[in-house]
Amino acid sequence: MDRQVSLRDVIERAGDGTDPLSEAASIAEHLLRLADRLLDHFVDQARRAGLPWAAIGARLGVSRQAAQKRFAARGVGQAAATSRREGEGS
């Protein structure tokens, strides 16, 4: 991955302000939201491609139930499941 940001870079950015602890907390919150969105995107793509929750969970190091609970609760992968169910009735 050629666009990695190092911890040192993030520490330097947080340390540049007048309140480095608050800045670090803000950066960490942003990175957590970004990480969630990244996973949401690729889980949604995996579901659209027909990957079952068990396979997604295995790739994420969690059970099928944990993956489904985490992502389906936010609507990730639901459009793919709905379209497959609708296609089954045709």
C-alpha cells in the first residue's frame, strides 16, 4: 500500500497544536470512522458478489453471526440479500 500514514506522522500532526491530547482524540475518532466506512464498503461489495456471511466473518476473524450483526445492523450488504431473495421468486 503506497498511501500508508505512519504513527509518527499522526503523532507529529497532533503535537503541532496547542492541545495535543484533544487533537489526538479528534484524529483517532476520524480514523475509526474512516476504518468503519472502509470495511462497510468492502463488506457490501462482498455481499453483492454473493459471499456468505460465514466467509466474510472468517476473513474478518469473527463468527458469521458477529459479522452479520455488525454490518447488517447498519444496512451493509442488505441490498444484495434483498435482490437475491426477489430473484428467487421469479
